[in-house]
Amino acid sequence: MAERATDTVRRPRADAVRNRERVLAAAKAVFSAGGPEASLEAVAKKAGVGIGTLYRHFPTRQDLFEAVYRREVQQLVELAEELQTAQNAPAPVDALRRWLRSNVEFVATKKGMSAALALTVQGSSDLAAFTFDRLTKAVGALLDRAVAAGEIRSDISPEDLLRALVGMCYMHDQPGWQKSVIRLVDVFVDGLRVPADRGSKSSSRGAAPAKPEPKQRRT
């Protein structure tokens, strides 16, 4: 009797899944510190696996770079959802601030792989589209929530926020730059806040300001 299709398609073993996650976490740390030329042997050692195990999951260095990158993007998307829906979710403006702060760590990893990622993104328009779409939607949802709460001005877009963040990250290259950028992120968010006595409860970005009541003519 022919072997059933369901018998031939097997789920990855639990230990294989754990090993893959350990390699990705180790690669993030190693590449953030040592850049794209950091050895894969160093990644395997930090992950506590053999180099053969690493290559079984990621046959090339580019495969590993892209997997780390996609994992970081997905984690940021999940963080945005958690900051909105968790039972103890922070206030809208604080949720936005925490998400932007978390992006600094993502950029640190990305900077460590910048040269290799440039080649990867150029060869994969899908990766560039994946990143832009996912991150824009994630921060857009947080931004809409803060605007609707009257905490953030309504004339800012998700793209504006991401461009500002990237600019702050890439203008700093000295050791300890993340701490300086996080301070700038806080200053930036505070600059977007609506004063308490002027807060509006508009439900979407770009809402037109209320028109003044026309003055009645005296008779």
C-alpha cells in the first residue's frame, strides 16, 4: 500500500525548533557586536550547537542574515499587538514610546549586518516589502491609538516616525550610541505630545481641526 501523504510530511522535532531559535538569538547578539564578518563558528558556540547544526538550518551566511532580520521584524509586530491588547497595556503614548525604543535594538542588529543585508534586500524585493509593510502597520496602529486618545498630534504619519527613528540611529556610530538614541527618542515623543488642555479625541490621523463658530453680527 502506498505511503500516505500525511505520513511523509513531518513536523520539525521540538529540539530542532529549539536549536533554530537558539541559533537566531545567538546570531543577533554576535552580529550586533561583531558585524557581518563575525564568524559563524562564534554563532554556533554562543548558541551551544555544533557548526553542522547551524548549517543544516541555514546553509549560507545570507540565509542566516535574512532569518535573523525577519525574526526581528516579526517580534516588533508582536510587541505592537501586545502593547495594545495586553490586560496591563500601557497608556497609548507610553506604548508608542516603548515600541520605538525597542526598534533601537533592532537597528543595532541591522547595522551589524548592514553590508550583507544590503545585498540581501537588493536581491529580494520581497524582503524589503515585507519589512516596510509590517513595521508601518505596527507603528500605525499604535499611533492611531495615541492620536485617538488625544495624546499625540494628528499631523504625523507612521512613515514619518520610522524615518525619524532611522535617522537618529544612523547618525550615531560611537560606542554606547543606543543610550543616546533612546534619550532622543524620548525627546522626540515628548515633542509630539498634545498639551493636556488642548488634547482632542479625534479618532484618526489628519483629522481637520474644528472650525471656529462664526461671530454673530450685532443689530
